[in-house]
Amino acid sequence: MQFVCDAPNRAAWFRIETEGEAQIESEEMRHAVEKYFRREHEAARQSYRPNDGAFIERDIGLNTHVQKTMPLFLTLRDKHGAALATAMLPPCGKESGAFRTIIVGPSNGDPFGTHAEAIAALGQHFALNLTRERCYPYQHYGV
């Protein structure tokens, strides 16, 4: 995981960078972020078009392409490393009208009541408007 930014109450946001980290996040948070991470990672890999060149050099830019193309998957961790919330932001953390930002708590619960300040810190870091109305997909379903 890669540190992204600090949050209030000695918490911090980290970027989930591997399928293994996404699997751990899914297990700890009891939701399906791993499934979405795998799907987005594969879509980014499939969209890669290498430069013409020697076979050995073909995939040199693949990792950079994947990082720029796929959404950011983030985890909010407390000072002991426990997972508190999971976020999926647009690629590179840049606003995109076509992208649905999602932020959920354990078991897809609403993280905004408990972690609103931490979510605001993440929004400020990326200059994104991360409100409950825009980011919590289950607000009308009583999850």
C-alpha cells in the first residue's frame, strides 16, 4: 500500500496497489472491493497498446498505463492499521463526469457518519467533492 494523505484522529488514507491488498481489504471490510479491483485492473491491462519495438521492451510502459487508467482504490486505516472505510476514486484522482466515486464502510455500510472528516480530508487532497449524496451508493436502500 502507498500512503496518500493523513486524516483526523491519527488515521490515514492508503492506495491499494495489488490484488493481494484488495483481497485483504475485502476480507477485513466484508465487501467486494477485490472483485472491482480485479475487474478494473484487467480492463486497464487490456486497454494498453505497447509501442512498436523489440518484444522484450513491449510491456515497459504497462504498469504506468495501468496506474493512470484504472480507478484509485483507497483504504482508510486507523493508527493501529485497522480498516475503517474503502474508496474508489476516478483515475489519477481527477474529476470525471462519467465516473461514479464510491465510498463505503464495513459490510458496505455508510462511513460518512463516523468518518466524515477523514473523507473530507481525502476530498481536499484530490480536490474532489466527496459528499454522501455523490459517493455512498446505498443511501436509499438502508444497507
